[in-house]
Amino acid sequence: MKYLHNISRIEAFSDAVFAFAATLLVVSVGMEESNSVIKIDWLAFIGFGVSFFVLVALWWLHYNFFRRTQYVDGAIIALNAILLFVVLYYVFPLKSLINSMTGLQRLSIKEISSLFQLYSLGFFLIFLCLSLMYYVSFVKTKKTDFNTDLLFYARHFTIYIFVSFVSIILAKTQLGIKWALPGMIYMLLGPLCYFHGAWFNKNYNIN
């Protein structure tokens, strides 16, 4: 007998992983040598703050997926597990990247290149998992419930995948690395997502 998957168990486990990632962020905040409780390292605080709110944004994207569909199968569970695995590791290279931008952590060009590659690879894998989760859900339910939201976000996150792939290539070749071009390329997300949204609304007659 085949049992239906329990979405609440999947969400509970996912929330626990996100909470654990947030805990690791707090634990990783370095202590001052003076052990002074009133001395605040503002640069380290900025790195922690940015990493934390990126983690919250990723949780929000994950949360929205399970609000938009009730369909869950083995493929979605596997993709969700991969996504959570990457999220746990993703916040640490991001934190190092912020620290290098604020001057808290001095890195060589080669190290910055490697960090951008790692950051963009994490970005690539997270949105690849999200896009595939939406696509699988859309394909499996379109005969009974043609949910345009699922199709939209499957394509929407493909843009994120493409931009992160370009970033990886730029970082690998160290093209424009001194001007943080592998990071600045992410500004393309705004216009690309806007034009995709306009095109999708026009073709699927969404007001």
C-alpha cells in the first residue's frame, strides 16, 4: 500500500535545518581577544547580519513553494534535501565574501576568485533545486490543476541559474575580479526577471 507523503513532516524538518544554519552563524561569530562584552566588531556584525537575512530570504522562498502546491513526491523530497544541504554550507562562503568586501578579511585575487566560484555554485544549486521542484510539481499536477504560478516560478528561477552560471565563468577566468564583476553580474536579475514576468503575463493572459 502506497502512503501519501506528509508535507508537515517535510516542512518541520526543513525549518529545523534552517534554524540549525542560523545557529551555526551565531556560533561562528568570533570572540574578541579582549573578551570585552561591550566592544563590538561592527564589520563582523555586518557580515553576520547580511548572511542571516540572506538565510531568511532563502527560508521565505522555501516556505512559498509549499504554500503554492500540496504535491510532494520522492523527487521533490530529494531535491528539498539537496537544497537544505547546500543552504547549510552556503551561508559560510557568503559571510567570508562580505567580510572581504568590508576589509575585515584580506584575500588574494586567487582566493577571491575561489570564493566567488563557491558562492555562485551555492547560488546555482539552490535555485536549480527550487526550479526543479516547481517544474516537477507543475508537470505532475497540470492535468488536474493547471497552476500557472508553478510554471512561472520554474522558469523564473531558471534566470537565477543562468546568471549564477555566468558568474562562475567570470570568477573562474578572473575576468573583472578586481571590480567584483562576478558579483555585479547579479544586478542583471532585476531587468531579466522583469522582462520574463511581462512576457509570461502576456502569453498566459494574466492580469
